[in-house]
Amino acid sequence: ELLGEIFISYETLEREAKEQGKSFKNHFTHLIVHSVLHILGYDHMKEREAQKMEALEVEILAELGISDPYK
């Protein structure tokens, strides 16, 4: 069953990674994790939702060996 689709602009990904001082690979992984969480129903429109979603992102990324993207 299809839950959703993820589209990522290579140019935007590359630019953001450079601007934020992150590796392309780590930024790409973060965007995929972030997008999958959206597909699964998580959101960040309200502060409480954002805290919950970001904490889960940080936890998942840590398991993949990627440091907290929000620091």
C-alpha cells in the first residue's frame, strides 16, 4: 500500500547542506527521515508537535550515526 511520495531537489539539498555546514549524505538522510515521519502522520505546525517530531528525528539519526541536525 502506498503511503506517500518523497521528492527532494538535488540542487536545494546541495545548497542547504553547504549553507548549514553539513555533509550532503547526512542532510539527505535527515530529509528522508523527516519526510517519512510526515508520511506516518507526524507534523511540526504546533510547538508540542515539533518537539515530539524533532526528538524522534534526532533519535533515529543517532541510531544511524548522524549527530543532532538541530544543534
